[in-house]
Amino acid sequence: MMLVTVSSETSVIETREGFKLALPKFLWTILEARAKSLHQGDLEATVMELVADELLRWFSEASRKVIPVPAPSLN
């Protein structure tokens, strides 16, 4: 189990440089077809849309399982 504190500092959007995505060829074919039909061939927009839809749904489900703990005092 891992404990993660959700705060204004940990909620900042962070972009990681050099992050690579490796998928089987058949999934790239599907992503490329989706990009052509929905995003004028923009593969990055397609992947980002899917990440936003699916990853945020997964985070939402995971967040429901969070065990509430008292917040540390700022004093």
C-alpha cells in the first residue's frame, strides 16, 4: 500500500520530458485510424484524449478507495 498526500502542491500538472509510449503494432494501427477519423491525423491529440478519458476515470475510481486520514496541522 502507498500513502499519497493530495494538496495544492501535489495537484500541480507536471509534464515529464522524455516519456515514451511503447505499444504493440496493432494498437498503433488502431490509434492512427482513430487519429485520422477524429483529429485530422494528429496522433498526439488522439493519445492525449484517450489518456484524459481513461486515466482520469481510473484515478477517479482509485480515489474512491482512499482512506481518509487527518490532515497535518500547518502550525
